[in-house]
Amino acid sequence: MTYTERVKLLHQLCQVETRQVTGHSENEARAAFASADVEQAAYYIASFVTFRAIQAADRHPGEELQSDFEMLGVYQCFALMVYAFLFMPLTQEEHQPDYDEAQVAIGSTLFEGIAPELLAEIIESGFHKFKLIAEAEAEHWLEYRENLDKVTISYIVAATDDDSPHAAAEILPLFGQLLSQLCEAFSAI
């Protein structure tokens, strides 16, 4: 199975888990898999993982919208980093990431229903944080990026390979831990 096929399969699995795809026949599922856009799949997976991380970290974005708006930018940053690590192996299969589109697609998914001007602020804040972390040379940020990369790839393998030593459900709480670390880092600033 190619990495592209793994991403498409994980996209389908995440949709099933969130009950957005139900009642499809096997032929319909195969057709959806074959026509799935890998870029859209990566946006969806990054958003899905971030939702699960927020839950695992016992965060409350609805409350933070009122009391700690900047934290929403941290969630956007986290999702964009997950997207980047999901997408990195796809570049070896001739796919190129579109970070401008990714920011909007992910932000619109994570913060559905929020006013456009607030969404724009969150996206801008998240991208600023993303760039800071991507360019940081401090050892703790290097280690953080490495850990998030490993957890992201482990999740794809766990979810799409029957021979994986771990189940996808065992990996998801690790995203929550990594999100908590990121939230703590930006709370201290």
C-alpha cells in the first residue's frame, strides 16, 4: 500500500468514526476511496486528529473563545503541524502541499460557525505560531517537532496496517499530550 493510499484509507476511517459516512455499499466505499483527493484527505485527518487531541487534553475551545482567544491559534498551529507531518511523505509521491489552502480548510473545519473576521485572526495567529516553531532551533522545539512527526506517522500506520503493534486508539491520546505541551508553552509567553 502506498502512502497516498494509506492517507486516503485513514480519511475514510476517520469519516466513518465521526459517522459522516454511513450506509454506503462496498462498491460506493471503493469508488469514494478511488476518487478521494489526497490533499482534502490530509486536511480532514489533521482536523480530526486535532479535535481528538483537544478532547484528550480536556480543552474547551468554546470557553476559550471568550476567555483565552489566543489558545484557538494554538489549536490552529497544532493542526497545521499535523498536516505538515502527514504531507511530508506525500512529496515523495509527487504531491505538493498547499499551506495557504490548508490553513483555511483546517481553520474552517475546526472553527465552523465562527465569524469570518475571528476565523481570519485565528488562522493568522496559528500560522505565525507554526512558522515560529518550524524555524526554532532550540532543542525543546526540535524535540517537539520530532515527537509530533513520529506520533503522526505512527497513527497512520496504526490505523491502516493490520500488522501494526499498536491500535490507532492507543496513539490518539499522545496527540492530546503533545497539544497540552504546546498550550503550556504558549500560555507561558
